[in-house]
Amino acid sequence: MGLFGSSRGGQPTPPPHGRPRRPRPAVVPFVAPALPTPQADAAPARRRDRRGRGLRGPLLPPGAPAHRSRSERFDDLVLDAVEDVERTWARQLAGTEFAVEDVPPSDPAPWEAGGVPLGRCFPAHAGQPARVVVYRRPVELRAVDDEDLADLVHDVVVEQIAHLLARTPEEIDPHFEGR
């Protein structure tokens, strides 16, 4: 006979785990949902998450110090360093773009065989403006604290601008510390 049945009297034996079987649900025919009416579309529907707790708000208020992400704070450090340098070199840096990327590309330039670059400069070429790129993750990994990070970002920006303008970093910033 079957797995849970017996050949005696047609009475099924209980399943081996001791719990009675649940009855199978009846087959329910599929009914297509009604099409929305123009009146129902007039009011915007409030959406809730799947547990019914409502939409999540911001975790921190905008005035809190931790509201800004690390990448946003890093961008601010780069902008501060660029503003410091542009005070004296604005004419030579006109049209130069400054950017932040997370990591350098995996194909290093031939002169970068010594390690991971912290930044790169790209001279103007074929209608493209000159660009200075600072790589956020390698710079953050080398900094000890926030003050050291600000100094390192400033040094990287000054070095890349010096390379772009074919000058020494000390000419670009007399207070250049060089690491």
C-alpha cells in the first residue's frame, strides 16, 4: 500500500513524525483584478514597506555631523585644496577639471611601477580640458586621522598641479610638505 496507508480496514496510519496531516486546500479559481478607474487614480497611493511600518526617513538629520558620507567629506577636502592653489594660479588653471575617483584603473602607466598612485593629471588633449584626478581610497588608507587626511589630499593636489604646469611643488605651494 502507500507510504502512510495500511492494508487494514482502509484507515490511514499517522505520519511518522506524529503530527496529523493538514487537509489540502480547495482549488480556488483565478479571478482577474478589476481595472483601475480614473477616480481611483486621482488620489496618490501611499506605499508602505512589506511589514507595514511605513516609509523610512533619514537616519540622521541634515544638521548632524555624521550626516555627510566619507566620500562627500573627501570631495570637500579636494575642493578646499584646489581653492587654496587657485588663489595664486587661477590664470594657469583656467578650464582645468578636478575629479575624485574611488580607485585608480587597473592598468598603471609605465612610470607608475612603484605602487598605487594617489592621483593623476591628464594634460589637455584633442579638445579635452586638462584634468586632475585624486583617488579617494588609496589616499584614505594612507592617512592616520582626519587632519593627516586633509594634509595628504592637499599634497596630492599640489603635486598633480605641479606636474601639470611643469613646475616644482614648492613653486605651486611654498608650504608644501612633501611626503
